[in-house]
Amino acid sequence: MTWFEDLSPYTYLEQDRGEGMLNVGWLEPAHAYSIGTVPEEATAALATLALDPQGRTRGFHTCGFCGDAGGGSGQVPRGSAEIRVTGADGTRYAAPTLVVHYVTSHGYLPPRGFLEAAVAAAPPQPTPAPTPDGPHPRRPCWRRLLRPGRVG
């Protein structure tokens, strides 16, 4: 993959150069990177944002740290798009979708502003509805309807 220093001006996709974005998470084994613990909320936000990426490309990049992590099967983490977010101060960030893998598998600690922007940009996760202790008063209890020996 291409390496860019964190918070350097974005220059990867030609059509987006000069748009004031900053690079985050463009890692390669030949270059040192920040290591630390990323809060669960930020990791979840990155994973959610990676499901709807921007800046898609036709090819893909693989994780340079893993080598052939699939034991010869070729199952190496790879990405072909970007996560783009804007901070509260207007700073725009672009990271490869592999940033999720770098955080969860290689201990990468992205810049704080990027993590805060990711948490703010991710859609809220639905909270599971509380389950009542007993059956709903207006709905039949399925266990009573499906008695042993009855089909359907």
C-alpha cells in the first residue's frame, strides 16, 4: 500500500488533491506508527463507517504487516476504499478502510481528532429493546401455541 505520514496533506486520489484533507492510517511496515489503545466506541465507529466507504478504487491493497495471514490460503486483510470524516473544527480526514484492521490487529492509534470525528460521523447504533420477563400482553406466547406434537 502507499504510505503517508499521519496528518500530512492528502494526495492519494488525484480528483481529491488540494481539498484540504489530511491523511490518517496509511501504514507500511518500513515506517513507524503510533501504538496505543483505541476506545471501543471509536473502533465500532470506524467499523461502521468502513461499511459505507468513499473514494473507492478499482484495485485493492493488502495489509503489509500480515503477510499471508491465511496460512497459504491468500486470506490477507485488504481494502479498496477510504473512510472520510470531518472534525468539529472543520478538519477533513481520509483513511484507508484497512485502518480498522490496523487498529484491531496491529495496535495502531490514529490521531485523536480523527477518532473523535469518526465517532461523531458514525450513525448511532440501535439500542436493543428491553425484553419483558413474560409474554407481551397482546401477543400470544409462542411456546403455548407450539405444543409438542403440533406442526406449524
